[in-house]
Amino acid sequence: MSVDVTPSPTRPAGVRWRIVGSPTRWLTYGVLVFFLTMLAGTVGSVLLSSFATRWFATWTPEGYTTKWYGQSWEEFDLTSVLVVTAEVAIAVVLISLLIAVPAAYALARRDFPGKRLVMVLFLLPVVVPTITYGVPLAILFYDLHLALTLPGVVLINLVPAVPFAILILVPFVEQIDVSLEKAARVFGAGQYRIFVRIVFPLLVPGIVAVSVLLLVRTLALFDLTFFVAGPEQTTLVVKLFAA
């Protein structure tokens, strides 16, 4: 915020110090600078040490190398891990959207008995700790021979992903003006054409937002994936915890 330094009859020169240089503001800036400095120092030292051959009792490393990255890549077989992670994440996002988009549209546009109960049920997998339903699901997956398989990993990740996507998409559908659909229906458009030509284009921002959130949640979901993943289906987050 810029403040005019020229004194005026209505604003003494001391006002500039009170607005720009108040102790509270300087304290806030000082704490922020201190935090950012500590954060940059921590991240920078870790990054620098990852390239160091030897770093002890000196301000800078004695030498630099990239062999640590190569050894880690080979030791943890990161190529296959990243491929499996990408397959699981993409599958979870696409399947969740295929289910959540029409479900969210139906919940936003239709009133039926028990609708509030359905919304509460969708909320449970999102707010309840994953371990409370992850263990029973893992037992069920082992009984059905879905554990230790890639489809099993995808399915167990869909349990919290689909309700999460539905809950986020419902408000996006509700903000779309119903009169647009009514006008299209008056001119003879069917429900499918209304959804494809009117609702879906207006719903794209919500779909993009949900896709990003689902991707982040899937990449970070450890418990459920760990319960059913085998050596051939290990994702990046499981490998990081096991390292």
C-alpha cells in the first residue's frame, strides 16, 4: 500500500509512520521474513546435500554428484512405481468423474425422499478416518481375490474418491441456471442433448477442480492402497513410507 509522503493540512507527516511503519506491521513482516528464510534454508540445504559427495564441517560441499539419484532410482525401481501410480491415479479420476457427474446432476436437480440421508452417506467416507473402513474392505478384497491386483487398488481408492467428487460437483450443478434447461426443453431438446450442450460446458470448471483434487488425494492416499497393494502394485506414496 503506497502512502503520499507530502504533508498536508489534513494529514500530518507523522501519519505516514503510523500507517506504514506501525510496530504490528513491522512485527508481521519480520516474522514472515524469518519464516521464509528458515524455510528456504532448510529446503536449500536438503537439495544441496542431495548433490554432495561429502559435506562435513564446511559451509559448502566438497564435491558434487548425481549418483545418489541414480542409486535411489534403481534401488526402489521408481520407473515401475511411477507407472503404477500414474495408472491408478488416472483410472481413479476418470471412473470417479464418470460416476460423479451424472450422480451430482441428479442430486442437484431432483428431490426425492431420503435425499438428505444420501448426502450424509456420501459424506461419511470423506470425514471418517480411512482406517476405520479400510481394514474391513481389505478383508473383503482378499476374500474376493481382488487384493494384490491393480483393479483392486483402483477400486479401493474409488471408495472415498467417488463420494468426494459428488459432494463437490453438486454445488457446481446447483449454480447453473435452471431456466436455461427449461428454455432448451421448450424448443424440443431432449435430456441428453440438454446435458451435453448446456450443462456439461458450464460444468467444466467444476470438473477440472474435482479432477485436480482427486489426483492429489489419490497420490497421497496411503492407508487404503497399502492394505491391498502387492509388490507389483506399489504406488509412490507406499514406496516413500517403506523407504
